[in-house]
Amino acid sequence: MAGREIAEIYSKLRDQALGFGSAEIKAPPVVPGGRALGVIMDIGYETAVVSVMGLADGTTSMYISNGGGTLGIGDHEHAAASSKRWVEVAETAPGLIEGEEGPLPLEGRVRFNVLTTGRRLEAEAPENELASSEHPLSALYAAGQDVITEIRLVDEARAAAGNG
């Protein structure tokens, strides 16, 4: 495996996001009576990790371990709605366990961190199994892919407008 570049800004942003709770996320859980406040999905590639974040308040961001990323997407209605749907899916996602921060996923693996009103929940699985729709966490992965699509659409619109 080639060496991964983990930029300091990526580590800081990701660590900050992993620490978010009720005080930082200024919205109640999306599901009434629920506890999920946000999702961070880390996707492992050979030379980088892509971390996508969606919160109950619509905040939407993507960080890339080489220092790139996209912030402020939650100001766009469709992106915010997609993030909220993702958090809703996380509320009932099977196989999530309470845990402490684990290592970044290896190439071909996806790590989920669900931010809650209590302790953070987590799970990790091979990306090919998640993408096959056969894995118990496939719905959570698919909802995260919808968020990535919305981020991509906003990025393309910004670039077309000369703001990218």
C-alpha cells in the first residue's frame, strides 16, 4: 500500500467533528425521541481517506486526508435535506456499537461514526459489501452516497458559476 498523506487540517477538522454532540449540533435528533445527531463516513482509498459528514441541523461537509475538501454545503437546501435523511437512516441502522475512535479505514473499507445525544456509535465494513445492497449497513452507506452526490452537484454549480 502506498503511503497516505494525512494533512494536519484534515485531522483537526475530523477530530473536531467526532467530538460534536448536542451542544455543537444546534438541532434535536431528526427522529422524534431518537438520539442520532450526525453521521461521519470515512472511506478508505489507497492514498487517502475521504470523510463525509452530515448533521441533524443540515450541516454537510467533506474532508479529504490530503487536505482538500468542501465545507459549507449545508447552506444548500438539497444537501441539507440529504444530510438530515442520512441521520434519519442512522437512527435505526443495525450493527452499530458504542466505541471510541478507531483507526482510519484501510483501502476498500468504510467506517461509520454516528454522533448521538450520548456516546458515539460506530461500525466498519468492506465497501464492496456495502455497495452490493446485501450488507446490513447498506442503507446507511447508500444514504451517505446520496450526500456525496449533493456535494458534487454543489461543487459543479460553484465551478460553473466561477466560484469553485
